[in-house]
Amino acid sequence: MPNISNLVKSIQDIMRKDAGTYGDAQRIEQMAWLFFLKIFDDRETQFELFDDDYKSPLKKHLRWRNWAADEEGITGDALLDFVNLTLLPALKSMTAGQDSIAGLIRMSFEDANNYMKNGTLLRQVVNKINGIDFNTSEDRHLFGDIYEKILKDLQSAGNAGEFYTPRAVTQFIVEQIDPRLGETVLDPACGTGGFLTAAIDHLRDQAKNDKDMAILQACFSGIEKKHLPHVLCMTNLMLHGIDVPSNVRHDNTLSRPLTDWKPKEYVDVIVTNPPFGGMEEDGIEANFPSEFRTRETADLFLVLIMRVLKPGGRAGIVLPDGTLFGEGVKTRIKEKLLSECNLHTIVRLPNGVFNPYTGIKTNLLFFTKGQPTTEVWYYEHPYPEGAKSYNKGKPIRMAEFKPEQKWWGKPDKNGRYSKRKETEHAWRVSIEDIQKRNYNLDIKNPNNADTGPGKVEDLLPAYEALLAQIAETRGQLKQELHRALTDAGSAK
């Protein structure tokens, strides 16, 4: 078995020779659905071993073992014709009514494309993938490394980087939220599944028997808007022992009216990193109450999260600085959050955590639904000693969160963290002070002396966020003006 970087590099080098895969995004998507089919075939081998009655939802000629496994098998134009005219159309047309696995396959392939134009090169890629047996623990671990490399490559693939949250951040949030076996867990913007797999690993440590494992298989759900991260999420979940991850849908969570979410769908835990810095398409904001209407994606997700959490439910989410200091709709959303939920902790992350695709400062918000906020604890996460920023080669590490975890403590019966102590990195602010600030949550560390206006690299992200807020307000004013002129014209 070649080492991991060489294996992925050799596949990418083959694809670079092909005229159809002209960029990282195309190469990663092509690898994603090929890996999915190989992993699914290996899982089917396991199903057949333990269940004599297992029947594949795929017709015989569509199964990886029958068209891809033979290294001397179909190739060239014949392989291209099979993939383009038979395989992908058949996978896209599968109906969820057949069974849950069929529905999973259809969701994973409804937007899949074969970008490769050379069937001989495609055969070479398939043969490389055939070198991995996903039923062996060694190779499964190996693919975990492959998967991490693919995600790191995503960071350099333009907008594809938005799908990746550093593993240390997902693990820290999940550990502090502490989902328990039997609780329901949701990520409404699940990307490649980082939060879901972290939650699954956390819950697996609690499972003691087959009954617990059956509960684990069904206790989580996710929704992802874009095709590529959805396929990667399916692959990631199967590698984490989820037999049929059909409860992760390929859909836009925000396209559904907020009032359509009913109590039977509410969940105990939400862990997520909703997309920020972007705007939703026209009309999406109409799915939300008028006082919370905006096209800012992160704001709409925050409103949705408050709706979907059960009373007593817990959330840990990533949000940009702009949400903390923003006004207008953002103020109304924060007022709702603080009146309906106990926003007990905000961890302020430094620049660079999400490099290289955004320099905007981010925050981790932790809250529980059902009780109003009386005070907010802040923790300013410092750089490790000797570091001035994070980058692709030196990302944030889980070990750096140990001071926060040691400081965190347990809530009392009123949900307050009364045993916490203020430190050079930690401070608390009362709800009265926050209300006086018109719900501006962008509160600086009072225990860290301000030595001046700040560094350019620190101020620029806030400036960029302010420009985005101004652009959003300008867009809303244009919409209102257009409506007013339209109404005036129709009244004549």
C-alpha cells in the first residue's frame, strides 16, 4: 500500500492529464463519487456476510464489483459510455420508495457529473481506488487520512473551502455540548459532516451494547445544500460506521417556511457552522417572520436554530464577529436569542482559524433554550505561545482548548456557571449591560489592557464585515423602495 499522500497525488496526477478535469473542484468531485461507490460496495460485502437475505438496491451490472473491480476490464470509450449513458443516469433515477439505501444513492448522485473525457485515464483512476479495501481497519484508517487530505485540498479550491471546519473546532464544540445517547442531534448546514462525525464518535464512547449502537445509527440528522460536500458527508458517515446515512438530506434548510417546523421535528442538540458572509437568493427571507427577514445566511440560521431546539435543548455554533456587533435585524435576532435562550458562553477565536479562505474573526456561541440569559461569559482564545496567526500548515489544535475545558465547569440548577472565575482570558457581562449596549455582544476583554487602536490585520475583518452589513442594508432599502413604487403605481 503506497503512503497516503502519494496515493491521492497519483490519482490527481492522472486526472490532470484529462481535458475534462481542469480544476481542483472537478477533480475532488470526481474522486468523491468514485470513492463513494467503492466504499458502498465494500460495505455491501459486509452486509452479505452477516445477512443471508441482504439484497442490493443496485442492479448487478451497476455494482462496482462488476464493472470496476477487474483491472483488465472495461476501459476507453466503452467505459466512458457505460458511466455517462448507463451508470450515472441509473443512479440518479433511483427512487426512495425502493428502500432507504436506494434513496441515499439517489440523493448522493442527483447532481453528480463525470468530468473525465478519457476512458483510459478513468480506468487508471479506478484501478488506483481498487487498491483500498474499506473492510479492513488498516485501509479504513488510511482513508481517514485520504479524507483529511481531500478536505485540506478543498480549502484551496475557491468557494469549496466553505465546507470545511477545522477538526479541533468541531471536537471542542461537541465535547462542551456533550450530547448523550438517546438525544437527537442536528447539523442544519452539515457540509462534509465534521460536526456529525464528531458527535457520532462522542456518542459511540457511551454505547455499551447492540441496542445502544442501533440508537446511535438513527439519533442524528443533517441537511446540506450543495452536492459535493453532501457526497463527501455520506462517505464520511459510512466510514464512521453508519450503515445507511439516509437521514442526511441534500436540500436547502432555509427554503422551508419556519412555521413548517413542528414540535415532533425539534431536537435536543444542534452543532453547526452555518455559512457566513453570503446572501441567500431572493425570496428565501419570506420564509421567516417579517421582523427577522434578511438575506444574510448566518442570521437566518440562528433564527431557525432557536425554532428547532426543544425546550432545554443545547446548541454550539460558529458565528462571525458581524453577528455580535451588527444592528437592525441582527439586534432583533440577538434580543430574541437572549430572551428565549441562556447564552451562557461565547468563545472568541483569533484571526486565522479559518484560513486560507476567510480572515473574518469568528466566535463559538453556546446556549440552552428555555431560560432567558442573565449573564454571558466570554473566553478569549489566545494563540499558542510563539504563534502570531494560524495557517494551512499550522492549524488550530484540540490541545489548545484544554484551558477552556478546565475553566468551563458545570452549570448549577439554574443553568448558571456560578463557579467560574474571571481570568486574563475570561470575563462576564450582565444582561443589563448588554441591553444598555443595544444587544451589541462585541465586548472586548476588560482584563487585557488596550494598547492602541489595534493592528490592521485585526481591524480589517471587522471592517469587511461592516461593509457587508452596509451592502445588506442598501439592498433592503432598494427592495423596500421598489415595493413602495410598485404599490404606488398599482394604486393609480
